[in-house]
Amino acid sequence: MAKKEATNELVNYDRQMAQHQEQFLTLLGSKGLPTENIFVPIKERSTVFSNANSLLDNIDDTRRFEAVYVSKFFAAVAVGLFDAALNYLWDETVVHLRKRVETYDLEYFYDIATSADKRKELKTIDDISKLTDDELLRGSLTIELISEVGFRNMDLVRHMRNNASAAHPNQMNITGLKLISMAEDCLREVISTPIPPAAIAVQKLLENIKTTTMKTGDAQDVSVHFSSMGPVRTQRLVEGLFGIFYKRETTEAVRQNIRLLAPMLWPYVDEPTRKNLGLKHAYFSANNHIVEKNFSKEFLAVVDGLQYITDQHRAIEVSTVLEELKNAHYGLNNFYNEVLPARRLKSIIGDVPSVPMGIQNKYIETLIDVFLTNGYGEARSANDIYFELINGFTPKQAVYAITLIFDEGISSKLRIKLCAEKYYEMIKIVEPKISTHAAKQLIEQIKLKKTQAGDIRSDEKLKQVVKLALEEIR
């Protein structure tokens, strides 16, 4: 009986929507305005409303009461403006993602999610609005505020929001089922899913470092867990400790805690992360940030890592341009804005490509990321530059570029048709440079799974091939 009443209610509501639409289109027509292709068909709107209860089950009563953009989402659905509804859905997602960051550890998030140059502008929760949506998403993934699956789903929603919503002009259509699917992903992954226990453990450790006085025995007790953290969490933790240590406002008691812990963590820190910390010290030195330079040097001295301090002014310049290029790529009007940083990068790298050692991985990762496009179209003028720079990869750089199919961000992109096509275009560019056995095997296996590019990252056997390929170029 209840189901029949609900069905009748929906039918009545369909009639009301149809009546409202007819009246409004008549009004638009009387003013000489277009009336075609303004609203989504009522059938598609009904699909959303018939799934509203299951969608809202992802939000508990307290959070539902505060979900203003969810109300606006349904209001936009009701009048048939799915592009606006998608915009409100993304707004709600960003609001809750920012709340997660604030309740977790804001300073740690800023340290991990941003470049050294941008970090100095970020102090309070209000400054989080200075981050791009891409920085917010990737930073949340990095410190495990969202899962990898959540990142992949929301990255697709972000892509649709940028290219199919009312954020800017577009001609893309969104069905009711697609809209419901995106809404469920956002609400489930950000609002209703708790922060993972592993991330909470790192948060508690950082809190203890900032609020307690540790002794050598305490540090040794904590260090027992370092060997089981895995390389990714180890990387995040050492970058977090480094970020706390060099700040001028950090107390001596907190620095002493880090002096005890950091040397025990260092053996588990991978080489690229160590080089990145040296690069940050070089940045402080080049920009005459005396306090930060001295404390970052002390940190590296404490962990016996002074060999990673080099005069890398050119590396810093490359790093800065890579950040500018990435921000342009994920911002609005990227087709026009990517060209200038791409030209600057080409100028710094040179006609015969020469990439500073400490920045090579970041260079390759960023270049492949922008070459794959944002999924909506090529930035054609910049694409010619990307092609030229990729064509200039060394054999080792070429192998590393191929293995990026196992990077979270790249893998997520490959679920988009154009990005997958560009990845296979990249393979054609670099394949002639590759001669090592495991890398060739990896390429052949990837070619066989061309229609499943976005899912390759979950292939455990291929992960072993990637490991062998990287070992061959060391």
C-alpha cells in the first residue's frame, strides 16, 4: 500500500513539474528567449526523485540538517537543471571534504598537499579555499581522508562538474541514473564513510608529538610500528615531521620529540622522498628563508641525510614551473592557460633535455599527467610541447613513465576514454627507447588490456612486473 501511495505521489509531482515547465517556457518565449533544450526531461527528474530515499540514507540526521547544497541539488533537479544540480553536488562534497581536513590536522594537510611556495600562504582553515579542487582531492587521498576508490569516483565527478555542469558553458547531457550514481559516490565516500584507522593512527601520533614530552623509550615504543607502515604512509609521516620541524613557530619541546623519532623512521623512507626533502631545503635557501633553511638542514643532519642537500636552484625553478603547469591544467580555461608554463618548462629543460636529478620523478609525473589531458580535449598548443619533451625522455625516464599506470591519479584518469587514448599514444612515443626485458613485458601486457586501462592498477601480477621494470633501471 505504501509503495502504491509513493508511486501516486510521484505521478502527481510529475504533473506539477510538467505544468510548471510549460508555464515557464511560455514566459521565456514571450520574452523572445530560447525555449528548446533548456530543461532535462521530466522522466529523468523522476528517476532521481524515485531514488532520493536511498541516496539520503548516506547522510545521518544531524548532517542532513546542515546539508544546504543537497537541498539546492534537489531544487535544481526539480526544475530540470541537472547541470546546476551537479554543481551543487560538488559544492556539498567540497564543504564536507574541507570539514574532514579541519577536524583531522590542518597543518599536516597543508604540508603534504601543497608545494613549499604555496604552503607559506596557508595558515588557517579559511585559506583552504586557496587550494584547487584537484589539490584538495589529491591531498585528502595522500593522507587517507578518502579511499583510493573514493578518489577515483570523485575525480570523475570533478571532471563532470568541470565539463558538464553549470560551472561554465557546455553541451553535455547528464541522465538521471548518472546523476544519482555521482551523488551516491560523493555522499557515501565523503559524508558517511569514517576516516580510516591507519589515518587516525598517524593523526594521534602527530598530536602526541605536539602535546607531550617524549623520552627515548617512548620514541622506541612508537618506532616499533614503522616497519609495518608501508612506504606510502612512511613517506607521508616523514614529510609531516619535516614540515613541523622547520616552522619557526614550532616549540623546542616539539622539535626534541621529532629529533628522537625521525632517525628511527628514516631507514624506512624511500629515496625519492629523501631527495624531495633536500629539494625543499634548497628552496628555502634560494629564497632566503633563513629560519626554515636552518631548521630543515638540522632535520636532515639529525637523520644523517645531509648528502641530500645540494645547490639545486635550477631544480627549484623546474619544480615551481611544474606546479604552475599542474594548476593551469586543472583550472578553468586550461586550453589557453597551459601554454605559457609549458613553454617556460621547455625553455628551462632545453632543446637537449636536461632534468635535475632531484626533480626527475616529479617532472615525468607532471608531464604525463598534463599530456593525458583533463578528459575533455587537448590543449593543442601545449600538447606539441608535451610531445617534444616526452620524445626527449631517456630510456630510464621512459620506463618510469610507462609504470605510472599504477599511480593513483594517472590510473583514475584512464577511466576516461580520451585520457586512455593519450596514454597509449604516450606508449608509442617512448616504446622505441625501451630495451629492458621487464619493461617490454609490461608494455605488451598493458596493450593486451587496452579496453581496461583504468583497472590495470588492481592487477597484482602486473605490479610484480612493474617492480622488476623499476629495478632494472636502478
